[in-house]
Amino acid sequence: MLFFPELTLLGAGLILFVFSLGKPERNSTRKVALILSAVTLGGSLLSMGADGSLFYDSYRVNFFSQLFKTLIALATFIVLAFSDKGVGINKNILPEYYLFLFMSVLGLMMLVSSVELISIFVSLELSSFAVYLMVPMRKSGKNMGRQSEAGIKYLLYGVMATGFMLYGMSYIYGLTGSTHLTEILARISQMYDQPAAVVAILLVLTGFFYKLGLFPLHFWVPDVYEGASNETTAFIAAVPKLAAVALLIRFVSLVTPDGEVLTKALMVCAILSMFYGNLSALVQTDIKRLLGFSGISHAGFVLLGLLTFQITGFATAFYYIIGYSFMNLACFLVICTVAGDGQNIAIDDLTGLHKRAPLLALTLTIGLFALAGIPPFVGFTGKFMLLVGALNKGHLVLVILAAFNTAIAIYYYLSIVRVTFCTDDEQRETIIPGRLHSILCIALILIIAIMGIIPGKFIALTTSAVQTII
């Protein structure tokens, strides 16, 4: 039971590997992938109460890791459900595409349970290399060529981040003589006045920052978002970030706030991430690039919770990244449905959407309102709690700058809503979403609203999860 979700993914990968050896029909491949995803979600739910360790204590299974695994499985299922047509993927390699997707999910699940440097490295690379291969698998079209460029950039930047992370790990091992996180951070907390310790921690964090798309490891985000297929971008925007935040919480929760240089470095990363992401998003016309830049700014917000170095702050960061994943999924559901041919869509392509597809327009609007931090949705509640937590810890300047960034973000998010609801174009075709898409629209709207209106139960859940690792 301790390894049950991972075993279901291994089984799914084996089945898809067999599929890749033949020439299965497109529809049957998609249905098999969706069923396997549902089985993985069921396996994750069944193992929620599991507790123990594996592989000589390098792999820890507890409520924290199992909750993240369930969320990863749920987000993957939603992505596969709304991209059920798979129109953006090269149909000749569809089984291989799903095989790599499931292997990436396996790496992410292993990552949230890893408590040792080598297992963290292996898990991170398993999840990353699978996505490197998924990006160029886009169907050829007017965006032809961009997927190859995006794949190469994603790979090169990823290799660079991995190199920095490995260099930091070697420093940490040299300083502490251990690769286990609990032993490392107990010893390194006494070395915060040594530059080598600070440099080592920051270098290791680059690997996690890269996954989260946080400044200064954000360079890949806009080009990969634009060049990858809509389905792949939806996955990258929602799923790996859950695992990245899980690892950041696990790592930072073991660090004491005594490291002044480390704290200031994280504050600088948070501020620059918010400003770079929001100011760059202001001038975007491609909606996927805009969401990519906004994702960089949201990563900065997540750091506000971690900078408190308290359980409440970690639980709020956990709550916020869950909400962020659902907000993004709502937006990408609309993008995948509107872009019926699998190509990118510009903001102008949403003209008059409220008449052509009212439910899609409502879903996009709720998702954007939540991302902007407008009440009563989860984005508002999450940002408010992050700001209060940071203010209580005395980060007044950080809170002011974060509030200023929220105002900037409202402008470009509402610009999309204006195009969706306040313009009209009779020439554009009506869009009729399928039954499954409609159900997902309603479900995501309800989740985003309920998480924002009654956050108490969700915060209690994330607090319980965080308490199991401290």
C-alpha cells in the first residue's frame, strides 16, 4: 500500500508501452489513457492513510505526500478529460505521448515522497525528461517549428538547472556528510554564517525554482507555454508545480529563520518574480504566453508563505498552490475547447465568447477573477492569507509590493474578461462543449468558489498535512 499509487502508474506505463508497439486507433488510445488516469486517482485515494518509509528511509510516505499524490493524480485526470480529443498531439505517436505523461506523473509522485538528495535528483529528472520529450510531440501546423524550439529550450535550461542543483548537493554533502534532508538541515542550520552553506542551499533550490518557474529560473516558461500543445501546456501549468511546492515546503520547513542571507535571497526572488511576471504579461496577445508570465508572478506569491517559516505559512502556501492549479485548469479547459484545431489562440479569438459558448465564457471568467485575486474566489482568499502571514512576520515592504502587483494583475486579467463579455462578432462560429467538458466546467467553478468562500476546512487539511513533516 505504501507504493500503491506509484505501482499503478508503472502498470499504466507498461500497458501504454504495449500500445505503442502496435497501431491502435486514436480514440481507443485516448480512452485507455483516461481510464488508466482514473485508476491512478483511485489508487492514490486508497493509499491516503498509508504511513511508513521505504528504501532505507530515503522515501517517506505520510499524509503530506499522499495528499499531494492525490492532487497530482486528480489534476492529471482533469487534463486528460478535457483534452480527450488530443487534437494538438501528433496522432502517429499518441501512445508514446501518454506513456511519457504517465512517467512524468510517476516522477512527480516520487518527488513528493523523497527525503534524500539522490532520490530527489532521480525523481526530478524522471519527471523532467518525460516532459522534455512531450513538448516537441505537437501536431504540425501554423505553430510548426515552435514546438522543437520550445523542447530544446526546455531541455537546455533544465540541464543547466540540474547542473546547479547537483553542484549544490555536492557542497551540502561535503559540509554535512549526509544526503538525508533531516540530518543535512539539522547540521547546516548551525552554519548559516558560512557563505558555503548559503550558496549550497541556494544552488539546490534552483532545481525546485526551475520546476515552479520562479525568478531567476523562469526563462523557459513563456516559450515552452507557447510552443507546446495546449494539452501539454495545461499539464505543465498545473501538475509539476504541485510537486515543486511540496518539495519546497519539505525543504524550507526544516530550515530555521536564523539564516538572514537566505531569507533575503528568497525575498528578492519573490519580489522580482512578481514584478517580472506581471509587467511582462501586460503586453502579451497570446493567451498561453500571458498565463505563463502570470504563473511566474504567482510563484512569487507562493514564496510569501514559505518566508514565514511557520506551519501556518506553509499550510497557506499549500492551499494557494492547490487553488492555483484549479484556476489554471479552468482557463486551459476553455483554451483547449475553443482551439478546436489544437492551435494557439490569441486573446482576440475570445471575442464574443459569452454568446458563442456561455458556459465556457463563465468558466474562463471565474478562473481569471480567481487568478486576479477578486473575491470570493480561492485566489482572493489565498492571497489575503499569504499577505496577512507575511505582515505578521514583519515583511511590510514585501506585502506592499505584493499588493501593488495584485493591482497590476487585475488589469490584464480583466482585459481578457472584457474581450470575452463586452465584444461581439457574428462571424465567429458557435462552440458547443461536450457533456464531459460541461461537467468539468461546472465542477471547476464550484471548486474555485467553495475553496474561496469556506477556506477553513481546506486550511485545516493542509495544516494537518504539513504537521506530519515537522
